[in-house]
Amino acid sequence: MTIKRDAKTLMAGIAVFIAVYYMPIDAPRFDGAVHEALALTRWYAREHVLLCLVPAFFIAGAISIFVSQASVMKYLGAGAPKAMAYGVASVSGTVLAVCSCTVLPLFAGIYGMGAGIGPATAFLYSGPAINALAIILTARVLGPDIGLARAIGAIVFSVVIGLLMHLFFRREQQERQAAATMPTEETRPLYQTGLTFLSMVAILVFANWGGGGTGFFATVHGLKWWLVGLGGTGLGTVLVIWYGLPWWKPFVVAGASIVAGLWPGGPVASFTGASAIFAWAVATEEGELGEWFEASWGFAKQILPLLLAGVLVAGLLLGRPGFEGLIPSGWIANLVGGNSLGANLFAAVSGAFMYFATLTEVPILEGLLGSGMGKGPALTLLLAGPAVSLPSILVLRTIMGGRKTSVFIALVVVLSAITGFIFGNLV
């Protein structure tokens, strides 16, 4: 075993050495790709880590501390009624409407608490894929036919993928359920837990509310930071009343938010300052609040390094919207032309490894359609791309293992390609 492990380490070291030795420094495309990788990672750190992942880590930690295992097993466990389990999973994901990376801490939280692999992966897919604003924007920009097909496909996929994952791993689920300790009952009234999570979800959703759309969506975007503040006020109130947080700490958090908001970063700086002081406020407490911070920090240590590494690689290979990485965008446009099964399969595979921030898939596809991409591959990319990405694949492997991750990705790719192929030939 030691010899085999050393041999693998040696081969990996040789491969890295050769890659570094022959690195094409000063080649325009390579230098541009390195710049795009760093630029994408910087953008991700500024936008998604601060506004998406930090709230998601706190929500994931809260799931593991404040939510009883009895509740998770009752609504999302392997033995829960399927209609209820998959209904709760898909609806929860729809409400959150996060990207493929932000949903990971939340998935880790419910899966670690005993949720069945079926409902958990239904939630994992529905969170990034079923986004009301993204679907509306898709219909307006790319056409109502693609928008409607995306909406129907994403909803159906979340349930079908979950059911198939449960079917493929039902024996493991039975063993996992048998080995689990008997869950304890709720120690806190449901309405208290519900209001706590409602406040945190409001912070996550409104802090990341996009600027696209008109009417209701535009109105909410104009009020987003006021709504984030309202969610923060609600969270501070419930933590003082029901969780024993000293009354003065929320005022310190609010003060930090105001002071940080005076810096050039504006609302983002304000949000960051409030998040940092809030972390201190709960980390210095004993009992549940201290355990909450430790659980949230544990998720951050497990997930964040892999996400940043994945974003760096994705930027190196594919660049940012409007900028190329090592792989020329023209190659992709040529390979997804028409509506053949091969074009759809390539769109599904490439989409599964590309990183799409929320709503960015629409302008990317608008450009690809203008370059000759077929409507079938476009739908395929919309169904596969936002749901998974190279960064999320790296993290999922550490959460549910390589085999389950491979099957999940394969289901997303195959179902997306088949659906896109059928759609492309119908329209």
C-alpha cells in the first residue's frame, strides 16, 4: 500500500514538474488565460464569498445546531413520504435560488443531519436551477419557448434526479438509516426555529438580488439593502430573545455596518463589516451560539478552499463572459452548432464544468446563439450549467463521496442532453 501510494505521489510530482517546466510563459493566450483565472477568482471572492457563501455557511451551521435530527428525518429522511420529502426539497431550493456553489454548504448541512440522498440531491439541483428571475430573463432574451422549457425541465429534473439517486443508492440509504441513532424531538418551538431561518434566508436572498427584470423584481432590487437590514434586525432580535445573545451585541453589529458603509465599498463593505462583527458576537458565546459558529467555520474550512481552486481552474480554461481562457470560445460555438445528439452531449458536459454566476448564463448563451448555437444545446446548457460546475464537483466529492458525485453529475448531463435533443428537434 505504501509503495503504491508513493508511486502515485511520484507520478503526480513528475506531471507537475513537466507542466511547470514547459509552461508557455509569454505566449499571449496562456498569459491571457492566467489573467482571466485570477480576475474570475478575484470577482468570485468579492461578490460570491462575501454576499453568498458567508450567509450560506451560517445557515448551514444553524441547520446542524438549531434544527433537530427529528425534523430532518421527518421531512427529508429516507423513510419520509416521497411526496412530502421531494416537495419540501424542491420548494426550499426554489425559494433560495442560489448558484451551484452557494447551495453546497446548505446541502452539506441537511445531508449531514440525515436527509435521504434523494431529497438532498433534489434540493441540490433545484437551488441553482429553479430561479424565477433567471427563467423570466431567459424567456425575454432567448425566447419564450426556451424560457418555458427551462422552467419545466428544471422542476421535473429536481424530482427525477432525486428519485433516481434514491433508487441507485437505496441499499446504502437503508444501512445509513439503520445505523443512525434515534433522533431526539424538538427542544424549541417550530415557529422560533422557522423565524430564525426566515431572517437568515432573507439576508441571503436579498443581498444577492440581481438587477435584471422590471416591475416587482426591479422594485425589490431598489430596496434590497433595506430588506437585508430588516432581515438582520429580525435575526438579532430572535437571537436576543430566544437564544440568549446579549442585547448590546446586535447594536455593535449595526454600528460596524454603518461605519464600514462609509468606506468606498458602500453596501458590500457594510455587509462585510457586519458579517465580521456578527461572527465575533456568536463565536464569543457559550452553548448553542458558540457551537453555531464552530459548525459554520467547519463548513467554511471544508468547502471554501476547493471552491476557490475550482473557480481558478475554470477561469484558466474558459475565461470570463466576453474573455477567453485557454479554450477558444470559437471551438465551443462550433461544437454546439445545430441540434445533433453530439452537440447536446457536448453542451451538457461543458456546461457541467463551466462556472455560471446567477443570471450570467443568459448573456453568454445569447452570444453563443448568435454564433450559430442550436436551440437544443442552448436549453441543454441552461439545464446543466447553472446546476453544477467544476468548483461544486470538487466539493461534492468530499461531502457524499466520489461514486455518488459521479452518478449525480452523469444524471444531470444525460438528462440535460436528451431533453435538449428532443427540444431542438421539436422547435
